[in-house]
Amino acid sequence: MAGLTKRHWRTIQSVELRKLPLSEILARRIAAETDVQLRWLLDNDLYAPIVNYAGRPYTRRDFEHKQATKRFGDNEFARTTTGDCAAIFYSQIRAILTSATKNGLAWVATWKIEKLLEDCRYEFGPKKLFERPAAPLLKDPQVIEGIALMKKYIGEHTARMRRVEKVLKRSPEYTRSVAEGPQNRRRVPAV
């Protein structure tokens, strides 16, 4: 388990012996590596039978299936949602920094975001450390490149959502909900 979760074996042993509480981060790593249901891990009920991600009894086959499909799953995720996540995170960071600036806390917010990114970079990579841009930020080449990438991803996301909405509009359920009134109209799911 230590190898799968990239944690020291003593940490895993301490959690198993209940000397340390199971953190949500470690529980999420275990769930991601084994397909054990996250809720079952977080409930920490030693007498409840282990269940898989679907809530069925956990078997060795579940574990073997997860190990065999991990690479494909990561590639599928990267292909379909990484750009969307990056665009969403970018817009959230912009909103946080704008709000922090209005409250006179821009440097505190920047420091916290840098710390979070540093922790993620340490855990997931890449090992390359990006230099902190000096003011003015908008003239920094990394910031310019980042803004261009986000505009590209936002454009792709918007186009994808338009295609989804066209498909929804052709569905009988959508047509029926429009006829019944705006309170029953189906919303386009946020991706």
C-alpha cells in the first residue's frame, strides 16, 4: 500500500494501527489506486465490509482491474478534461485575485496560491520550478503564454458546450420541457 500511495510504510502502518487518523488526502489516494469506495474509507467503520467504487463487495478482481486500466484511465482523463479543468482553475484564480485585490490582500492570496501550486508540483510534478514573475505581470512571457492557453481552452470548452446544447435541443425531453415552461427547462450540465 505504501508503494501505491507513495507514502512511507510507517505512515500506512500507523493508520492501520489507528495511531494516526486516515486523512482525506490519503483516503483519496487509496481509492484512486485500488477502486475501494472513498465513502467507505472515510467512514472508517472497521466492521463494515469493504466495498468498491460502485458500492458492491470489493474483490481481488476489482483491484486487478484497476491496476490494469490505470494508464488508460489517466490518458482518457487527460484527453478529455485536463483542458477544461485548467480553464476552470484559471478563471477561479483570476476571481480570487480580483477579490483579494479589492480587499487589499492580493499578496496574501498570491502567496497562498503559490504555496498550493508548489505543494502540487512537489507531489505530482513537473520538477521544473517556474520563476515568480516580477511586476508588471502582464508583460511576463509565462503569463502571456498562460493567458493565450486559457483563451484557447475556453474557446474549445465553449464550442463543446454549444455542441452539447444543440444535441439537448434535439432531444424530445428538452422540447417537452420548453413547452411546459421555463421552470421545468433542463439545464445544460456544467463540465
